[in-house]
Amino acid sequence: MGYERKNINSMQGYQYGEQAQGADILKLNTNENPYPPSPKVALALKSFDATTLRRYPNPNADEFCALVAKLHKIEPNKIIATNGGDELLRLAITTFVEPHAVVGRPDPDYSLHSTLAEIQNSRLYSIPLLQNWELPEDFSAKMNAAQASLTFVTNPQTPSGKLLSLSKIRKLVASLNGVLLLDQTYVDFADDKHKQSSIDLINEFENVLILRSLSKSYSLAGLRIGYALGAAQLIQPMRTKTKDSYNLNSITQNLACAALSSQEYMQEIWEKIKISREDLSQSLTAIGWKITPSQSNFLLAETTEKIPKSAENIYSELRQKNILVRYFDQPRTRNALRISVGTQQENQRLLVALKEICAG
Ligand SMILES: *Cc1c(COP(=O)(O)O)cnc(C)c1O
């Protein structure tokens, strides 16, 4: 036994996607954006004044939050900026969940939820998704019965890529007694109407937090920045009490402002990815894979009787060809690969490899 708390000693730790590097590696495993960040970000980095680093950064990323406020037409006191979306998930547990209380989630969803619940020593309550990836009818009734203080729901979902309808999400928020953390990391790749009108939820309800991340949609996974929107009474305890005083360094704040000011450039990239997603989806379907319609920048590709090998074997053979995709050895995903959408050229390389593997 070490000196750490018992629950830390017995927990496993988050299993992150492989972060391999190398010129020939095609990385389609962690849903990174295949395009570079906005040229404004590169410019901001080049012209960043290193002498300003002797000062502490702005504690609440005020300039960044002002841009978020303008983008979503909401008040700045309904926004918190965090060190990646992951920091917000951790803050939400720290702030809203008593030790030993219940954290709820559908299963499957982002696996970091369980790791964070274990760190807090809270109890994780998972409710299986239906076969069509919808939440079961009694999802919120069960969460309420279990007295879940906080429920995570990712939408568009992972690993399916499916978008749950806004009316279902609204019903869910209205019926949950605890806080709903609606993780919209992938919403920039979804239907624009859903993306805009889901923001209204935070003005209508006092128990919903919406999480956005710049990692995937703004091509800034390496920068570490995300933000959450919610009623001031949800945001303020995190802003003023539970977050690190200086959770975002000044370089990140500066570059993130440049990224948010690049809506036109980003919009073009999101459209390109949506097109490649549909092309890739059609091509995979044509060679025998079953694809769940995705509103995200990845596809869940399930094997069918037309695919002669197991998903796990195909994952390994792809890896030997320097192509990384994600394989989750879990009941719902054992026969599937989660594939991040790359550029048209990258997707082509994947398709060629898949055809070779399945022919051999
Ligand atoms: C990637 C991801 C996040 C957050 O990522 P950050 O890089 O920490 O911003 C949150 N939720 C889901 C479902 C994700 O896939």
C-alpha cells in the first residue's frame, strides 16, 4: 500500500487514445481535426510578447469569455473558461457532487466520467442506451430515484456520433432533479439549428451546463481550452471557488481569442469535414460496414456478416499499417471501430487499407 487514498490506490486511471507520432502515422483515433488551426492563431503565436509571461494571467480569461458571450449572445457571468473541457468535467464533480453521492451517465459514453467519479469517490450509475442509441424513456426517472446529483450526457454522442433531438434533451433537463452536464464537444459538426437553439436551454433552466471544447472543432487539442455555459448560479461557484486561480495560461488565452475570432475559417473547415464524413460513411457502407448516422467528426463502424474478420483484428492490422483508429473492448462496441474523419486523402488511405485487410 502507498500513501494515497484507498479509492485512488484501487482505481485504474484513464485509458487515453494512443498519441503516437511519426511522419507515416495516420491518426484517426482521438477525433482530432485533420486541418490546421486558423491562420490567426499562428499569427498570434508568432507575435506573442514573451515579456508578458512574468505576470500571472487573467484569472477568469475575461477577454476570451467576452468573445464567447458575443458568439452565443449570452451574459459573461454565464461562462467559465477551463483548461480543456476535461477540467470542466472535473470541476463539475468537485462542485456539485458530495463524496459518496451519485454521478449518472448513459452507457456507453465518454469513459473519463467513470475515472473522475472514482477520484471523487462518488458512485457511478450507468444506464444502458437503447439499441438505437437513444436514452431509455425512464432515464431521468431512474436518475432521480438514484438521487444523481450530476448526470453527464454527451450530444452528439460518443462513440455513436448520433445527435439526440433538442426536444428530448429539453425534456431530460426539465425532468432531472440534479444537474445535467450536456457535453457538446462535437456540436460544431452537427446540424446548425440544433447548435444554436440548444444554447437557449441555459436561459430556460437553472440545472443545465453546456460544455464546449476548442480541442476538436477549432483544431486546438494541444492548447487545452474549453468553456461551459450555464445559469450564473451554476457557473459562479466554479469560477470563484473550485477552479485553480490561474487555470488558463496567458498563451492559451491569447491564442484562443484568435481562434474564436475566426468563425468564417472554422465554418469552412466544419463544412469540409461534414462532406468527408458523408463520403467516408458511404464508402464504408459500400464495403460492408454498418454505420450509425453521425453528426460528429467520427464514425462508429460496426462489422456485418460481409466483413470476414473481427473488429479487434482489423484494428490491430490497421495499426501494423500505421493507421490508428479506436477500439473499445466493451459490450456495445466490441464489433466496432470508432474512426475519426480525416481529410479526403487520409480517408482514402484508410479505405484502401481496410479493403486489403478484408481481402487477405
Ligand atoms: C475530447 C472530449 C472532451 C474534452 O476534451 P478536451 O480536450 O479536454 O477539451 C470532452 N468530452 C468528450 C466526449 C470528448 O470526446
